[in-house]
Amino acid sequence: MDGGIVTNRRFRFAPSPNGRLHLGHAYSALLNRQLAVTHAGDLLLRIEDIDTVRCTPFFETAIGQDLAWLGIDWSGRVRRQSEHFDFYRTVLDGLGDRNLLYPCFCTRGDVARAITTFPAAAAGGGRGAGWPTDPDGSPLYPGTCRRLTDAERRRLREEGRPYVLRLDMATALAVARRPLHWMEYREGSEPRRVDADPSAWGDAVLCRKDIPASYHVAVVADDELQRITDIVRGADLLAATSLHRLLQELLKFGAPAYHHHALVLGADGLKLSKSRNSPTLAELRRNGTTPEDVKRFVGLSGNG
Ligand code: GLU
């Protein structure tokens, strides 16, 4: 490149090696590949394995085999997130230095107790009933640790109490340029502007107790580092994009275009998943399914 401006479109397929890939992953990978080819862009492969307990080298190898079987190749070296915790730490420090993060020592039990004693929750009936949840279905954090003094934080740290780092959403929204939005692309229709609603996530956890990062931080940091221009991923991550846009804004990162594709559903009409024993690509392959069959099934036949 020799310092020239990079203008080509960059896509990425970013699976987590915590199980075998199924048809939903195949669709996402094939669609990324098809769009990269259509736009004469690059497709990168990123292994999202920050959860070093659930993710294993065995599943990472299996991802390589499945993609090879589908005929999908990628540009450059594979990026493995578990090798870059220092980088995510630096990104988190950038937010922490601006007082956008605070340590939270609450356990799940502490959160459950805090929301059941809240008057609005009590009015709603049962334990925590009526308390708002984030788009993943977890109760919004009631803010207990946001109100700790510096001295209390120091004491709890010195006691060795484990903690997560949460985004101070109210402060972050005040600092960010608003309103936030992104461009959403869909085949066959005009790109549309979607307004982001990061507040739906409340004080989101950006650094976990067991893992020195979170999906949200690692994905946003890597998309910037890898100069991804087009994020093509399942509609199940649509809500997360609101939080990602806020982080991109706070960190002065670029704003990629998004394409949240429909999910491949099973015969029961539910999203395919490891926990529901959806057939894996490896099983389909063993039973005689061909890559062409897979492409036909997901509606991407004849597109390379
Ligand atoms: N690693 C995520 C997954 O396997 C995908 C993340 C993304 O595409 O942003 O569901």
C-alpha cells in the first residue's frame, strides 16, 4: 500500500469457536464472501475466542475445516482475539481515563436483591417483576456501584473483591456526539439510516471478572484495527449495534456500514443453535450434503 489511501471494502466473518458451525454460520460466511466478491473487497477471518473456557482449539480447527469445505477463503492472517487482551486493555484504559467506566463489585444475587427492593419493582408484583431488561434479557443494572465513593472502591479492591468494569451510560451519552445512527444495508432495498439506542443497555459490562474484556469492546476495537468497512452478521446482533456505535463514537473510531441478515430458522421456526442440537455442518457433510446443497438451502446458490 505504501501509505496510499485504502479504499477497498473490507468484510469479516467472526465466529466464536465454542461449538461446531451450523447452517446459520454457513449463511453468514457465504453472504460475507459473496458481498466481498461483488464489491471486489477483502474478506477477513477473525476468531472471537476471548472466552477461553468455552472456546477451544478443537472448535477453531473445525471452523477451518467447515470453511474450506464451503470453499471460503480469506485475506491475510487469521486474527485470534485471545492473543490480544493487552490491546483490549488499552482500549478500556482509554475509556477509564475519561471516567466513563466504574468498577462494579455486585454479584448476580446483589443485583437481584437491589431490584426487588426497588419501589417500582415491588409495584409490579413478583421478584424483580416490571424491572426493565437489556436487549439480551438481563435486568438493567440498578447503579449500586456507580454511587460508591473513591474510598469505598479502594477498600473493596484492597479486600480483593472481584469486580467488572461497567460503562457509565449517562456520562457516556452526555460525552458522545448525538444522535447516533448507522447505515443499514439490505439486498434489494435502499440503504436506510437506523437510529441507535445505546441507553437500552444501561451500564453495560465492558470488562468481565473472568475475562479481561467483553464481546462489545473486543469486536469494536478489532473492527477498527482491521479497518472493517462492512459488518455483515445475524439479526440477533442488531440491538448490540447501538452499543457498538456509542463505543465507536467515544473512542473516535470509524462508523462501518452494517448488514444484519435474517437468521436461518429450524423446522420449529426457532433460531438454529448449539443448545437446540441444530445439525452441524460436519454432520451434514457426513450425511452426504454437498456445499452446493448448503448454498441452495440458504439461498446463495450460483454466487461462487
Ligand atoms: N462472534 C460472534 C458470534 O459468533 C459474532 C460477532 C460479530 O459478528 O460481530 O456470534
